[in-house]
Amino acid sequence: MKDGPDIARIAALIGDPARANMLTALMSGKALTATELSQEAGITLQTASSHLAKLDAGGLLSPRKQGRHKYFSIASDQVAHLLETLMVLAAGSGHLRTRTGPRDEEMRKARVCYNHLAGHMGIVMYESFLRKGFLHVATDDLTLTNTGASFVDGFGIDLKELKAKKSPLCRECLDWSERRSHLAGSLGRALLARMENLGWAKRVPESRVVRFTKAGQAEFDATFQR
């Protein structure tokens, strides 16, 4: 027996197809009930409850009760990052869960990755931040510059509040569909929320797709592509 973290235990938890389907469903960032997750996995509620207990014990899920219902969500940004990385590897080797189609194209254009914008538009925004000097990239480190802080404040985001959070302000996240980086961390989360509040975009129910309005797309392009 070798010393060190037991990655086999975590891999076994994620590797079960039913559990993998439930975890993927939770990457929408929305908390779901055991019943909803059982439907996502195509299994009975009793079986789903057993799987969810194992995922909870393994530190991959965060359950919470509200009234008579119990909801499950991804435990942390770290877990979400791990799942997105696995999606990159799966997509790179040709292992896709569904055939391509219109919804697949929408997923590739703009989707939520746990709580931040991913897909082509997420990458456009991230590369705009780099091009304009809003972010400084160093080895294993991504920081917001003073110029970037000015933009974020002007965009209507409370940067002081974000910096007070425990989660990293800025983090790179490798996009599974484009295999290039998009912006994660509390700033990535806040930027997507701000776009939704401005009416630029909204999340499609029962999906990870983020759909921009015509006016919202024009505002996005003017802000991040000029």
C-alpha cells in the first residue's frame, strides 16, 4: 500500500455511470432533489438515494434541506473543476453522451459550467480580459489587474464583496468543447450573474445552455470583442 491520497476511491465514485450522470446534471449549478437526479440517471429513487449517500460521504456533494425537500449540489468549485476536466478528457477521446444536434451547438456556444460562463462565449470573454490587460497570468496563478478592477467596478460588480469570499477570485477553467480556457472563480460567477441581471442572457430550463437575446449578444460583443 502506497502512501498519499487515495485517488482510486474518488475515481470509483465518479466512474459509476449513474453517479456520473447525476454529477453532470448538477454541473448546471442548480440544486436538484433525489427524484430529479434519479430521472437524470434513469434509475429508481431508492437506487439514486444510495448513490447520493456515497457521493455525499465522498465529499463530492453538498446536501441541504429546505422544508420537506432535500436538495443536492456540487460540493465545491474544486469538485466542479475536476468534473469539467474529466469532460475535456472524455470529449478529446470522442466519448460523448449524446449525438450532436441543435442543442449541442447551443451548448458549445454558451453554457453554464457550475456557476460561470463556458463555451465559445466564455472563451471570448476570457481572451478579451487577457488582451485588454485585465488579467495577469503567471505560473499557477491568475490575478485581476488594477485596470481589470476598474472595468469590473464599472460593470456593476462589487469587487470588495467578491474578495471577501473564501473561493478564489480568478481561476482558469479548461473548456471541454473548445479545449481552451474560460474564466472561473468568484469573478466568473459574478460576471455571468451580472449578464443575467442586465437581461443579456438567461439559462434554458432543464439544461446547461445559456441563451443570449439579440440585444444581449450585441452588448456582449461591444463589451468583450471590441
